[in-house]
Amino acid sequence: MGTTVKIINYDILGGPSRGRLCVAHEYACDKDDFIKVHFEVAQGYTKKDGQTDYMKVGLNHVSVLSLKHDGYSPDRFIVEGEALVLLPNEEDYRFKKYRAHYDTKGRKGTICFF
């Protein structure tokens, strides 16, 4: 019998530039230098008084271990790595791997954690 895993994609509402991603990838395994990158990730949305707001996913210590172009655009990437994450229904931050489809021009995309 196989195990079914539900993968949830979260929206990226902001993040690093293309240059910052490339430098973070270059120094990902360097013990002396660590380049900080941050993704603004929404775990859900709420509406109040006609305004849409979002709840953030807690995200720290993001490392960029793999960086590939997504298609033929110079601004779209598939980003893979590890991060310290606080997901909904979890009590503590945990290191998790992630995979993101990210557009550096619009600073938007999707990310999943596993």
C-alpha cells in the first residue's frame, strides 16, 4: 500500500531579486558566509470590511540549494532549498525542504514545503 501525501502550495507575495537569489545559491554551502533571503509567504487570506488581508507563514534561515530557470524566461526560477518553517497547525519551527516557482520580476510565485 502506498502512502498518500497532500502537498499544499502557498502563495509567495514578495521575495528576493534575481541577483540576490543567485548570490544566495553561490554561497549556500559556505560555512563563513550566509546570504539572507526572505520570501513573504501567505498561509491564508481573510476579508474584513471589504479589504483582503493574509496570514504569514513563519519562515527563517532560508537556504537556496538549487536554482534552475523555469522555461525560457530569465526572470522565472525553480528554487529548492531548506528553511526553518512554522506552518499552520504546527507548534514549533522545523527545518523543512521547499520547492518554489518564483518570478523575480514580479516577486511572486508559489512554494511548497515537505
